[in-house]
Amino acid sequence: MLGLFSFIWGGGAGNYKLLQLPSGAPPAWVYPIIWTLLYFMIGSGMSQIFVQKQSFIYADKVRAAALSVIMLIFNIIWYPLFFGVNAYLLALIDIIMICMLTFFLIYYISRLNMFASILLVPYLLWCLYALYLNLLIFLLN
């Protein structure tokens, strides 16, 4: 739902084909597949924390949830920055924040549930790849 809102607010990715892309940039059809898998993994990882029957302090779960919500808000903001207003520098700053938040989220969640943190590693790797693409698109365009 949030991804759909971001897509509508961002105006679609029609200008992706018009950008001067760096080497290694995937075709546009790859993104919806990857993001579907990544959001599924994020949701699965977060659900592992909340259904776990161990005696975690409630505050730890709330902190993990708050950090993941902040990370997802930055993620949702990136799309309109990049595609809606073509603010590639602001999108780059945003994706740097996403990468940092994701790193801290993985670290923090690993203390609660190792499996849940492992599910977030592909998301971090994809975000680092997106950071590379965003930086080069900013420099090339």
C-alpha cells in the first residue's frame, strides 16, 4: 500500500528510460520483482520479532518497530524525490540514510532474533547497489 502511494506521488518511473544510466543498471522490469521480494522479507523478518515467545522486553520490540518504520519512511520518500521531482542529490542523501538505518536495524534486530536480521541483509545489499546507481545517475545527469 505504501509502495503504491509512493509510486503515485512519485509520478511513475517513465523517465528511467530517458536517464543516462551507469553500467550495471538493471532494466526497469527488474525493480518491481526485487521490491516485492524485499518487502516480503522485511515483513517476514519483522513478524519474527513480534510473534517470538521469548521474554524480550516490550520496549525492545517497540524500538525495533520504530526503527523499521523510520527506515521505510525514508524508503518511500526516495521514489518521489528521484522520479517525481528528479532531485537526484536529495534522493542520494535519502538513500544514504536508508543504508545507515538498515545497517543499524540489522545490528539491533540481530540482538533480538538472528533469523530476522538475516532476512534484512538482502535489503541492505540492494540499498547499497541502489546507492551506487543513484550516485552515478546524479553524476551522469
